[in-house]
Amino acid sequence: MTLQHEEIISAANFYIEHGWYVVPVKGKRPLGEKWHERAALNTDHFINDFDGVGVLLGEKSNLIDFDCDSDESELTLQKLFGG
């Protein structure tokens, strides 16, 4: 395992400690078919040619994501969430 892979596994373990389901990625794409079903609270499935870690959003990890692609959308999000 390369130093880069060790650092990625370390990051994945940090996410796992927070209860977030992880999946190996290459670029921004999850590796393998049905990756959303294979996301797990361990790194046992990090056996392919991965170069990053992804976190499964939604009910399992109890996480959501908001993309603010403009100043207007960022202001709207801040208004909605008081921040």
C-alpha cells in the first residue's frame, strides 16, 4: 500500500468514526457497480485502484449536501439556515 493509500484509509477511518459510510473512488467516481449498496463502515472493500474516499450521503450516514453554485444561492442558503 502506498503512502497516498494509507492517508486515504486514514481519512476513511476518520469518517467511519463519525458513523459515515465510505466507498472508494477514482477521481470523483465511486468504484464498482452498486457502490451505494457496498458503502460500509469499514475499508475492507478498498481493494481496487482507488485514489480517494467518498462518503455516502442520505439516511445511512445521516448527511446531506448543498451545492451553492452562485453568490445568490449561497445567500439564499444562509437565509434559510440562519447563517
